[in-house]
Amino acid sequence: MIERFETGTRMSQAVKYNGTLYLAGQVGEGETVAAQTADCLASVERLLAANGSSKEQILSTTIWMADMADFAEMNAVWDAWVPAGHAPARATGEAKLAAPKYRVEIIVVAACA
């Protein structure tokens, strides 16, 4: 059975199917890439917890950045957030995001109960 959470007209923030949780891309607020990354990750963590998962259960992550010149700044926040020994498969790329104010978008797939 497919379960959808925080569903609107256009999208759901999370979809659970067959023990896997798929999160919509999370963007964050803040003036810096570090602040936006921390805000994105707080949203990811909230959605994981609300749907029977955790950051230790993340299977894969895709990170889109408006400018790869900010890669190190984003990674500093990411590296402090990911639990030791639980780094997921990950890809990072550069893309024009939904609005000019967004500099980071994080998409997560995780195992769940």
C-alpha cells in the first residue's frame, strides 16, 4: 500500500511504499549556503522521524546546488550532520533551483518501519 504524507495539489512531502520512504526535495531558508543546508537537513530529519525512519536509515541522497562553488560550505554542514558509519550513497550536482533565493535542495530516500 502506498502512503502519502503532507500531500498538496502538486506533491507530497513524503511517500512510503514497501519499507522505503521517499522525500520530496527539501529547500531551506537562510542567507548562506550553510544556513540553508542546516534548514534543509532539519526538514529531512523531521520528515524521517514523522514517518518511521531516521538519518541512520538513509539509503541515498541527491543534493542540487545553485552553484558548485558552494560545495565545501554545504559539505561542512552535511559532514557534521551525518552519523558516523551511516553515510548514504550520494550524488551532488549543479542546477537552477525553483527560485533564485534557494541555493541548496536535498532529496532523500530512506528505509523505514
